[in-house]
Amino acid sequence: MEACSRGITWVRQALTDWGLLDRGQDALLIAAELLSNAAKHAGGIRRLTLTHHDGLLQITVTDPSPDPPRLRAHRPESVGGHGIFLVDRLAQHWGTRPHGRGKTVWATLSLPP
């Protein structure tokens, strides 16, 4: 989970450098969930990217597994298993695309003015 912590720290620093940290708190949660899912369920984190333009922020995490994450029925009372549900709720759009033998999971969110 060290890679997850480093990734979250990197996202926080990038948002700070761009002057977006106060508007990008959901981005930290989305990044944490995507990183955690890659580490726990997909064989590790291969790459993390963060881009912003025109009021949109995109977070991408690449991992070695070709299996896409699945949005399951949400059970608020369960311990764990909320990751993709949270991404689905917080992101404007999210999805996956193949990347070599693995995949990239991406999420785009609007930054409030």
C-alpha cells in the first residue's frame, strides 16, 4: 500500500501546484480508490496520471490486469467494497480502456469554479 500512499501524496501535490487543491478534494478520494483497487485487485499500480483543462480533471491508473472493475449493487452497511460506487458517484464519467495486457481505469470530474 506504500505505492497508494505515494500516489495520493503526488495527486495532492499536483493539485496544490495547480492551485486546485481547495476544489479537488473529490479527486483525492477518486485517486485513492483507483489506486487501492489496482493494488488490491489488479496486480499493482503501473502508472498514475493527472491532467486538467477546461474545468475538467482526469485521473488515470494503469495496472497489469485486463479485468475491468465492476460496479456492483451498493450495500451501505458493508465494510469495504465501496470503491467503484464512490468513483461512479463522484466522477462526471469513468471507464476503462485496454493498455497492453492490462488496462487503464480513468475518471473525469468537473472542478467547481
